[in-house]
Amino acid sequence: MGPVSGSTWAVTGISEPLRSLLSLTSFYVVLMVATLVAYWGGVLTLRIAGKAARFSLVPLGFRRPKDGVLVGTLVGFAVGIAAIFAGAVVNLLSMVVLRSLGYPVESGVQQQIIPQLAGWISEAPALAIPATILAVVIIGPFVEELLFRGAIFNGLYQLGRSFSARRDRAENLAAPGEEIPDEETAEGDAPGKSKNGDKKSREMIPFIVAAVLSSAFFALLHLEPVLLPALLLLAVALCFLFRWSGSLLPPFVAHATFNSFTTVLVILSGLGLFEIPV
């Protein structure tokens, strides 16, 4: 499918690629608002039930990375670059496997939008290039990180940690003569090497479950069978980044860096400097 000509876009005075980007951006805005409303609704429900809960967005990752903004940004960028190279290898292997199993390897969603964007960039680069970067590199990664890492992954992870800590306290209560871990121990400030080891092992299972479930959801919603394994690995890496930093910044930077690779190829294709395979 080649670049779509400008005459086929003039339906309502707005080109088809611009309409697609506007629809995508509107979807992301609605998704972001829905995520925040659901979060604040949950907080309000807890407060009505008499639980201690704050309306702060810190639990969603709106905070400085634990090692600072600069370190968090650099680590996120490095992970994004690594994901680009790893994704290229995984995508190639995925295509080989799918072909050997008789499944089509064409990229359905990208096959439609990439040539349209490239054609739009060739005709109106001053508008198309910044609009594409804004939607694909900035807005998309930010909203997806807020939903998949800040809300879904972190929500599942914290729920799993809480369940694991309660189970451990219950087991210690059932074992006379053993010390019962207090709340501070359960949340991560336990003194002593053995207790720290217990804490890490206690948190590993909730992390794995939360990372796998949220990452599978993330990968499946992109509707790209060939890209699914690479997207799954990327999402798990982003979960590690979020857990390591406690912030949305590093996974957002990594995600934006990953998306920027395809965006650059689309821009170069639209400017006639590169022919992108779809």
C-alpha cells in the first residue's frame, strides 16, 4: 500500500492522517481522564469506608525517580535504545515462527497508518512532523505508562504485596515462639540481612504476577501479532523501571525512545530519504 494521495483525504477539509491522529489523541485523553477518575473514585470509596487514603497522584508514579531526574532519564533512554535493538531481533524471530506455522505476518494496523503518515509528511511536513511526534512519541507513551504501569501494574503489585504481607503475619501468628513482623517490616524497612532477603522473596511473586498480567494486556491491545513478543518484553522492562524508580519518568522516557525509532523512519520515508517496509 503506497502513500495516499492528498485528493483522497479531502473529505471534510481535514486529511485522513490528521483525522486519525486527532482520533488517537482524543482516545488517549479520554483514557487518561478515565484512569484518573477511576483512581480518585477508588480513593474516595476508601475514605468513605474509613480507610486512610490520599488523593495524591504519587502512587501512580507522579514523583521524582528515587535516584533523581537525570539518572532516571538516562536509564530510561538506555533501556529504550536497548529495547529497539532487542525488539528488532525478536520481531525477526517472531516473523520466522509465524511464517513456519502458516500465519500471516503482515502488520495490519501499521500497514494502514504508516503509509498515510508518510504521505501526509511528504505533502505538509511543517504540520505533519510535529503532529506525529506529539501523538506517537509524547502523548501515547505518557498515557500508556500512566494506565499500564502507574495504574494496572502498580495496583496489582501493591495488592499482591499487601496480600503477601498479611499471609506472612498470619503464618507467624500460627507459629508460637516466632517473631511477628510489624508493618514496617512488611513494607520494606526490616533490619537484618535475613529479613531483607525474606522481604525480597516475598515481593518477587507479586511483582512477577503484576508485570506479566499488565504486560500481556499491554501487548495484546496493540493488535499486532508479529510485534506481540517484543511488546511483551518491552512492557516487562518498563515494569522493572517503574519498580526500580517509583516514578513514571524512566518508563515514559524508555517508551518514548522506543516509539521514536519508528517515528523517525516514517518521517524519513515521508521526506523521500528512506523507504520503510511495512
